[in-house]
Amino acid sequence: MWLLTAASIAIVAAAVCAWGALCLLFWQGSWQLLYHPKAAVARTPATVGLVFDPVGFATTEAGEPRLKGWWVPAAPGARFSKYTVLCLHGQDGNLGDTVDDVAALHDVGVNVLAFDYRGYGESQFARPSEAHWREDAEWALQYLTGTRHVEAGTIILEGRSLGANLALEIAAAHSELAGVILHSPLDAPVNAIFSDARARLVPAHLLVRDRFDAYGAAAALKSPSLWFEWTGPPGVLGLAEKPPAFQKSASANTLVWLTSSRDSRKQTTDAIARWLDDLPNRPSGCTFSDGLTC
């Protein structure tokens, strides 16, 4: 009997150890289901003829910058040069994939700071996470206000995809900022992790701390916001319903529906210019569609 008991205990212990190892592996590697960073930065603003300064900030105790990015000043005499846009890119690629977006903002006439989170591009290597992203964004704000002496009231956050979720979180925590521009925030980004088959074998919701709760951040938002969404697949026009996160926000919101057309960049820059023109006086709940003003 004692042999059977010992064998049973050994089997159970082995199963528990195996399950524990599986939990550890999931905890260590699940971030790759959501974040897809690239190391090599293939393009810079110079690729499209923009003057820029490579910058590094958030230095370590050894004096090494944790974060690398670009400062793209507004053109002399630019219309909105009093504003500085802090770009928060999405979960895929790196800074090199944002060149066209940075160029579009330069067309509007603002200053731009774009940077890579840790684990992306030339920034310090670290496993991406919501906590790291928030810390990196805070460091970027500190760099603008502390090093470049940019007034907080003239800073606008701009985020795309998962970066838009981050922009919502940071804007909700900093009502002193001028506003936030959001390109298609994700409703449930962490489902990319929780819907994976391996997540059913472990307590995934306990192991993964990331949430990127767009609804909660939108509800706490007090800064004016400009939201961009697509009307539908190529060739499908007509307004869709307002995004749920947009409806959660009680701040001065403007929603712009982009068509799947070749002039989407012009639609975007025109909408940003209209929004900036009336930023201090923007009423709540405005909607633009293909050139129509509220």
C-alpha cells in the first residue's frame, strides 16, 4: 500500500510541477500574442524629406537612454506650431513604420515627438507590457516638459491601434494636456492572449496583468478628443455606429469617419486642422464624415 501511495503522490506532484511549468512558460511568453516588435528601423523622416533630430531620453543611472525617438519640428511659420504631438504607435513593428503618419502630422503644421517603447527599435530591450508602455509614455511627457520646456497645455497625444488605448489611459491621467487624437482604439486587445488555446490550460487572467481598458479610460477622459474610425471595407461606405468607447466619454469628443479611399491622408490632416482650429471651443459629440462639419 505504501508503494501505491508513494507512486500516487509522485504522479500528482509531477502533474502539479508540469502544470506549474506550463503556467511559468505562458507567463513568460504570452506577451508575444499581443506585441510584435521589430528591432531594425528601416525608415526615418529623412526618407520622405523631413528634417529631424534623433533623440534619446529616460536615461539610466549609467547615463544610457532607455528610449530612442525623433523630434520633428514644425516648419517655420507653420499654422499650428504652438502644438506638439506625442505619437504613440501600435503594437506591431517600430518607429520606422510611423514615418508616413509623422509626415502627415508635419503637413498639419505641428511639432512631433515620436519614439519607440522599450523592446522596440533602438530603444532599450525589455519585454513589452502595459505597465512598461505607460511608464515609457510618462517619460516621453517628462522629456517634452522638462527637457524641451514644452507647456503641458500645448501637448496633444496621438495613438494608433493599441497605442490609442495607451493614449486614452495617459490622457485620462493628465487632464492638463491640450487633447488626444485616437486612431481606432481596440475594444478588447488582450483577447489576443485570452482566446489562445493555451490560455485555457492555465489561469490566464491571473497571469496576465495587461488590460488596456479603453472603456474605463474613455469614461475618465476630460481632455478634448478626436477619434478616427473607418466606415468599412474598401468600397463600402455609410456611417457605422459610434464606437462603444467613444460613447463612454463625456469629454468634448469629435468623431471622424474615414472612407477607404486614396485620399484618407488628406481626410485625416484636414480633420486634424479643423479640430485644432477650434480646440478650446469644441462642443461635445461632434461628428465629421467625408468633409462634413458639425
